[in-house]
Amino acid sequence: MASFALAIAFVPTSALAQTPTVSPESVPDVLVRERGTWLPKVAPVEEDYSRNCQGCHGHEGHSVQEVPRLQGRAGWFTHTSAGRAYLVQVPNVLQSSLPDERLAAMLNWLLTQFSGEQLKPGFEPYTAAEVHALRAQRIESVIARRREVVDGLVRAGVIPDAAALAFSLEPGRY
Ligand code: HEC
């Protein structure tokens, strides 16, 4: 029992030495404050994802079947210019409250983090200027645009068929 207690006392101390942490007092979560849990500090880019996107897309880029999976898939869109534009112009991205520079950084992080293997070879990261220009053009129908973009990826041989990017709110099911 004594060694068990010792182990518990030791693990967080050594972990604290390596990982930057956030004090429980600065976290607006009742349990975290009550229990005095020190949380690992996340990079600003991850925090932007958590606050703006994670609620729907999940901590690791996948969640419920009504929301398209980003993990292992989002990178395919970077293979065509229409797909690259779509990633910025999809409504929840275009309308997010993040300024262009942070949105560009977060998209680059998201694509490498969740879907690095699917990225176009030699993928050039989004810049703030590119994001700014793309954000100025709204798409009329996300359903129609997504279908065009996915068909374009099939024609270009990037994905075998539209099923590779299917999710349950696809056209016809909205
Ligand atoms: C309210 C839920 C919700 C939020 C919040 C949200 N998304 Fe989405 N996202 C969706 C849905 C649903 C789609 C499918 C297209 C559509 O209906 O707009 C989508 C599509 C996408 C796509 C295109 C993937 C595809 O297969 O079509 C990307 C990339 C994406 N979202 C990234 C983000 C990012 C980055 C954020 C944060 C800035 C974000 N989303 C916030 C629900 C959400």
C-alpha cells in the first residue's frame, strides 16, 4: 500500500517537470477545480481547434456519422484546387471567428495531424493571404459543392469512388 501511494505521488511530479501545465484555478470546469487537477497545456493551434471545431469533429478528427470524418480523409481534398478551396469555404470553417492567420495555421495543423498520409505530395501549407482570398467567396450550396469536389477527386484518381468520403448527411439525406 505504501509503495502504491508513493507511485501515485511520484508520477504526476515527474510528468509536471516535462509537460507545461495549466493550473486548476484557471480552468472553468467544476470537477477540475474541485479536485485540483493540473492539466497539460495545449499549443494555441490545438486550442483553436478545440474551441471551434472539436465539439462537432471530435478530439481526434472523428465523431458521429453525421459529421464527416477528418481523420484519415481530409488530406485527400488538398489534391485538387477545388478541394483545397472547399476546405476553407465549407461554412463552419469560413465563418469561424478565427482571424485568417490563425485559421491557416489551424488548418495546416489539422491536415498534418489527422490526415498527413492523404495529403498531396509536396503539400504547400495554407497562408493567411490564401485563406483571406478564399474566405471572401462564399459557396451557395455546400451540398452541391461537396458533390462536385468529391466527383473531381474521383476523376483525378485521388480516391476510388465517392464512397471513400461518404458520411450520413450526404446529399439527399439532409
Ligand atoms: C456544428 C458542427 C460543426 C462545427 C462546429 C464544425 N464543423 Fe466542420 N463540418 C460539419 C459538417 C456537418 C460538415 C459537412 C459539410 C456541411 O454540411 O457543412 C463539415 C465539413 C467540414 C470539412 C470538410 C470535410 C468534408 O468531408 O466535407 C472540414 C475540413 C471541416 N468541416 C473542418 C472544420 C473546422 C476546421 C472547424 C472549426 C473551425 C469545423 N469544421 C467546425 C460540422 C461542423
